[in-house]
Amino acid sequence: MEYQKEEYVSCDHLFKMKFKVGKIVKCSEVNQSNRLLCFQVEIGDKTCQILCGLKGYYETGEVIGKKVMVLENVKTTRIAGMKSEGMLMVAEDREGNVSFMIPDRDMEAGVEIL
């Protein structure tokens, strides 16, 4: 993963971001990409498709059922000819290990992250 130059956002921008708990219900590889996985993520009463460059970090079967942190109100975009309707929050350490940001207690999909 690549790091961007540090920039600051105002509290006004931060408060516009809508983070929620999502539950991964399906995951598949994106044929046109050597990095992308396509996630179907349940967020409350809807399911969103989110593309994320996690191929090589996670296997498609191991993520099913995981509760993850989702940035929900990202403008829908097209990547590799497919729509992506949100963003999954992950962390990467100095050794290149990647981890989803997950709730430390069992939370229902759709719960807002404050």
C-alpha cells in the first residue's frame, strides 16, 4: 500500500464522514486486476459493493462474516469497470501486515461508528 503526504482536514470535513459497521457477506476476485477484491458488505438493511486492493492480504473465503469499519458516504465510483459504493478501513504496519479495522465487541451491521 502507498502512503500519501500528511494532510489535515477540518472538523467540518470529518463530521461529514459516515462510518458504520459492515458485515462482509461475499468476496470475489476482480478478473481485470491483480490487486482488487470485490466485497459485498451488508450495512443495516442494504448491501453495498466495495472494491478494495486487498488481494494477497486476504483470501476470499476467510473474510466472509467479518464485521468491518466502512466509510459509507463515499461517492460511487467505477474501478476496473465495476462500481464501488464505499471504502473499507484497514491499517498497515511497517512490516506490511494489513488488518481490517474491526469492532472489539459484537456489533450489529449498520451501527454508526461515532
